[in-house]
Amino acid sequence: MSTNQIPYKIYLEESEMPRAWYNVRADMTNKPAPLLNPQTLKPVTEEALSHIFCRELARQELNDSDPYIPIPQPVWDFYRMYRPSPLVRAYCLEDRLGTPAHIYYKFEGNNTSGSHKLNSAIAQAYYAKEQGLRGVTTETGAGQWGTALSMACAYLELDCQVYMVKVSYEQKPFRREVMRTYGAKVTPSPSDTTQVGREILARFPGTGGSLGCAISEAVEAAGRQEGYRYVLGSVLNQVLLHQSVIGLETKAALDKYNITPDIIIGCAGGGSNLGGLISPFIGQKLRGELDCQIIAVEPASCPSLTRGSYVYDYCDTGRVCPLMKMYTLGSGFIPSANHAGGLRYHGMSSVVSQLYHDGLLEARSVEQTAVFQAATEFARVEGILPAPESSHAIRVAIDEALRCKETGQEKTIVFGLTGTGYFDMYAYQRFNDGHMTDAIPTDAEIAASLAQTPRVPE
């Protein structure tokens, strides 16, 4: 089909929405290493995980064999409120860049939470409700996950307690107020409301916190309340499973117009957006059906893939969670207070880490000022103010499109636009005022943090 016949927005019909999530682990030759009990160093069992997560989510977390897991009808019905999301041809950006590349982005901002996070939030809240729980606890970085979970819990009449990374709590007051409007209790982390929070404050006085800190507090809070479980918005296998709806829809939209991607790009913090977007395409690569370049883009201020080590580490700063083998900067690493709050996590999903280790995707780190330059360029021609997290993918998509301009190659580039940046105006203000700076950890800082990772025999 001629490219001039492809519409600006490719919409799927409601009947074309996926009826099952895709579990890429079933097709992976090398499975992600198992979660380990930090005391015994033995693989964590489903029973043990069920004390932290809902029973069904614990099963999904450990499921390495079933390629497809049915989406419950109530969750699918909820998806219908904002899905299928559009796959957009960035004609205006292509014209501005003067590139022969064809650029597409999967836009996940067409819901009240403003991001892709709602895809997993409603699933996790549903399983909590089905189990008869009273409520859930969680962490949030930039606030997208906390907003999405607050919305899902309000819909299902569940209590929602959110520990928000302190620097984001202060920088993004409107995101915080959206959560409170949905009925969530929002606490800046680290706080003095938990034992682990008090310990972190003693070790790092005045810290702005991290996702690892907030996870520790949320897990402790769930454990001390009857009828509560902890839920997480990224990193875990179950989250990447739910987010596969992004990639499944993207693939269906591309197939509808006989489009084959050459490059697929996603921002990478904990791995939820990236993993969800790329999973079906990774499955094709593993089966020998597709040959494409997949790029994970992370902030230079928190470069777990590009500068971290592939070892077992704690998922949280307080060291109360199981050990996960992943690319990590060390659970004690506290990133700078950069504005892509959703990417300020010390480690990477075990699935993404294994795929990266096996050479099925590559990783790049980009600096904050370059990211906001790309975000501004995109906003001025495409009419969407992108989230800072998504703008990491935009930066590399523009770089690749300009490379096509230099070489004359007509490549098809697809990237994930995880959501909007309308609650991130403080960051845009700092960029517009020329006050934004780039913070890059030194080798010594990373080495000191990695020196604290647990010693786990191979």
C-alpha cells in the first residue's frame, strides 16, 4: 500500500481489541532468572508471593509457560472506555525533519490518568476486588501509576494508599491532587509513617527519595494491614504481561496496512511501557518471523542498562522485597532529582534485562536537556505535549530519523508515546527558562552502590 494512503491515525475496531495478554516469557529460550527469597536464596514460591500480591497476580508473576492469558471480561469492558488507542503517523514531524523515514507512535494518553499505566492498574485492582480485599498500597514516581491506580480503585470501590517519591510529590502537586480527588491517600516518600521510611531518612537526611524507597514503604504498609496487598506499576512480570495490550494493538494496526517496522523504540525505567510495546515483536524475532532493531532509551541520570551490572539485587531500597536478577545500579542508588520521575528506578525488569543480555534489544542513555529539546520539537508540530518519560523515546526516534536523512534510507520507525506532560509544567518551565541541567552519576558513585548488592552464588 502506498504511504500516502495511510491515515494520520490508525484505529482498530473495538472487536479487534486483544482478548488475551501475551506472555513473552513462554517464547523466550532463556527465561528470566527466578525471584529469590533473600534469607534462603531459594526461588520464591507462589504461596510466599501471595502474602505480598493477590493470588492470581502471584500466579501470573511465575507463569513462564502460557503464551496467552485471557483478559477477564470486566477488565476488557473497562478497556473499552479508552481502548483501542491510536497508532499515529507523525507526518508533520517527518516534514519538519525532512526525513525519508516513516515515523509512527502509539499514543497511550487518551484516558483520564494520562498514561499507559491504567492498562495494568485496572487488572491489578480487579484481582484484588475478586479476592475480597479491602484495599491496596503502592508507590509512584512521577505520579502516572498512582493516578491510574487511584482511578481504578475508585471505579471498583477499593481503598488506595500511595507512597509518592518526595521530589515528585513536591514538583507535581496537581498530579498528587488528582489522586486525592479519586480518593487515594498520598504520602511523600520516604516518610516517618513506616519503619523502613524512618531508617532511610536516617541514612539519607533530606533525600528526595526514589522509587526503591517508596516500594519499601508500600510493601511494609500492606503487610501490617489486614485485607491489603501491595501492587506495583512496573518491573514485575505481571505488569509487562498486562501492558502487552499496547504491543498487540500496535502490531494489529501495522498489519492492517501491511507495515513492517524497522526500528521500535521505547523509554525504559522499570520496563513496563517498553516491555508492553515490544513483547509481540520480540516474540516474532524469537520465532524468526521479524528482523527489526529494538531500542530501550533510559535517562543518563539513572542508566541501569547502559552502566549497571547484571546481578541479583533487591527490588527496593529498604531491602524488604525478594531478590531479582536484573541490570541494576544497586538498590541503594538514589538518582538525581531529574524531571522524568517515572524513570528514576535503580533496576530494570527481569524480562527486559534478559532480552538485553541475550542481544535481542539495545540500550541508549540520553541527557535531560536533549530530551526536552526533542519534546519541544515534537509538541510544536504534532500538537501533543509529551510526558518527559516518553520524550526519551522521541529523542532517539528523531535521532534515527535524521540518520535516515543522512543515508537516504526509508526506514519505518515506531515508538511508544506513554502519555501526556500537562502535569509536568514545572519541568518544562525550567527548560524554557534555561535552568535545566544534566546530572550524570560518576563511575565511583555507581561502583559504590553496586558494591552493596548481595552476593548470590551462580
